[in-house]
Amino acid sequence: MSRVRDFPVRSFVWSVVLAAVAAASVYLSYELVVKPRQALQDQIRGQKETILKLEQEKQRLEAYLKILKRIDRRGRVEVLRQAKDQQGSLQTTIRFTEVDDAGKPIDASREITLPGQEVYFDTLVIKFDDHFIEQGDAAKGGALMVFRRVFSSTMRPEDGFVVDKDGQVPEVYAERHAASGFEKDLWKRFWDLANDEKLATASGVRAIHGDAPYMRLEPDRVYEICLRSTGEVIITPGTRMAPPQA
């Protein structure tokens, strides 16, 4: 008669214990090491993505601030004389000159005498969508402006002195670069675009309108009328004219 071997209970128990310890070790390793490491890596990855987005936004804002400082068109106004005529009415004589960023004339000066002291500079402005400006688009990367006419508060606007010809590309743009068909069409259809939202949107135009800032001119002062690339028309505070060179 064969002898039945005893079941190795002790070995089985130790095997179960060792397996449990191993499983617990794996679980604890995952919970205490692997999982925190993955969470840290996810956190670092998220921070890198946030930093990248912030850097891109910073670059966009820096580019936009640079654009805000850019002047696309600049006119210098010198007050040559201011005196009353024989009828006792104040007359103001100015010299209007279009200049570049360095202040050098880029067009012939015009002397204009107007009644009164408050002088309006009537302009037509075309502003394009911001993303064209931010991208530096060749055709739409800045605002466009016509110096339409100059008149005073004691005159009718239609009696003002014409600077740029109506419906035509200003000479200064033609001199800087050959005016494109797109640009010519904008000025030719200015009021059509101004009164048709769909037509304006199709041309990338954000705003299109007249703008007539004015200044109470003082004698022997120099002012500048500037068009920023984003479309704002501004008049700088007057500075004293330099005395004529001997």
C-alpha cells in the first residue's frame, strides 16, 4: 500500500504571501512612484503648452504695439501768418507739406489762406481687418487715407481747398509703389464700400468713413496730421517754428 504525500501547506502559504507582497509592491510602486511621475510629466507638459501659448500671445501683442506706433501717412502744417484783413476778419495762412518719417518733403508744399483760426483737415480713411495688419499683408497691412480738403470753421466744407483728388489714388501712394488694381478700385468705389457691408467685408475692410479732426491754430507753430497703420487720424500738439536760417 502506497503512502499518500502530505500537501505542502507551509509552502503554499508562503507562496501566497510572497505573491501578495509582490502585488502590493507593484501597486505601491505604481501609486507612489509611477503615477506621481506621470502626473508630474503631465503637469510639465501642460506648463510647456501654456508657456508656448503665452509666448505666442506676447509676440502677437508686441507686433501689434509696433504696428500702433507706425505712421502710414504724415502731413506737416506750418502756420506762417495770422492777422486780420481790411474788414477785420482773422485770416490764417498755412503751409501744408506731406513728409516722410524723417520729416523730408515728399510732395510740393501748398500755401493756403483760410478765414478764422479753427482749421479742419477733412480725410477719407479705409481700415482693414486687424489680422491683415498683424500679418503685414502687402495690400491690406496698413490703413489708407486721402487728404480730401482743408477748411475752417467759418467756411462751408465744400468750399474748402482740395489736397488729394477725389476718387483717385493719392500721389504719395503712387510714388511709394505702383498702385495695385485693388487699391485703385477701393478709392473709385469708396462710398459704395462704405454703404455695403457685404462688399466691404469681401474686400477685407473693417471700417471706411470720413474723418475731419481740427485744431485751433496758433501763429508760428508747426503741427503734424498723422495716419496710424490701424486707421487713427491724429493731430500732434503744436511746436514752435524754427527761425528762418540766415
